[in-house]
Amino acid sequence: MSYMPNVIAFRPRPQSEPLRRPGTLIRAAREGQAGWRRERDLKRLLRTDDCPAAGAALPRLRAEEAVLNNARLQRAADYDMHRHVLLMIAILAEMRAAVAEAPVPVRTAARIGAAMLAQVGAAFSGPETASPAHP
């Protein structure tokens, strides 16, 4: 008998349109991943007291980033490059965290379980533990 939860969780899907940003902005966001601390930085960026679940803040982060990207494209005087880079760092980190916390699909878990049982069975089925043949 296997355990089957009644909640189906799916991995987050990318939005219909990919993020198309300048290479310099993407490189800066990738480099910033090393110094990113979710508990500290996400609360400060979202201006909240507590940190939301992984992936829950993605829609808000992407919306704020889209506003800043429009300001960048229009060369607005109030464009904040520092905040734009921070938002891109947060988006990349949250996407990674959401995928990492998503449950493993049931089929994959079953295959892993079957492979582990086969390994355990092979380890215990040596010549000294062989059972006699049935008549």
C-alpha cells in the first residue's frame, strides 16, 4: 500500500513571456545570487515583516520589475537601477527556491523507491542468504 496525498502540487510554470533584459542586467543579477540571503533581503525588498513562502512573491516581484523596466526603456528620471538589479536577483532566487521546494512527482518517487528496493534486495540475496527452492 502506498501513501498518496490528496493535495496535488505542481512545479511553477514560467510565465507566457520570458524575461528579455539586457545582458549586463542579467549578469549583475546572477553575480548577486552569491550574496543573496532570502530571510534578510526579501523582507527588505518587499517591505514586509515576514518572509512569504518560496515562489509566493514572484508575481509581485515580476510586476515591480516590469514597472522598472518600462521606466528604463522610457529613460525616466526616476529609474532606480539599484532596485532593478535587486528585483532581478530576487526573481532569480525565488524561481530557484520555488523549484527546489516543489514536491517530487509521484512517478519519480515510485521509480526511486523501486530502485532502492531492488538495491536492498540485491544486497541481501547473496549465496549465504539464499532461500531453498520451493517444491
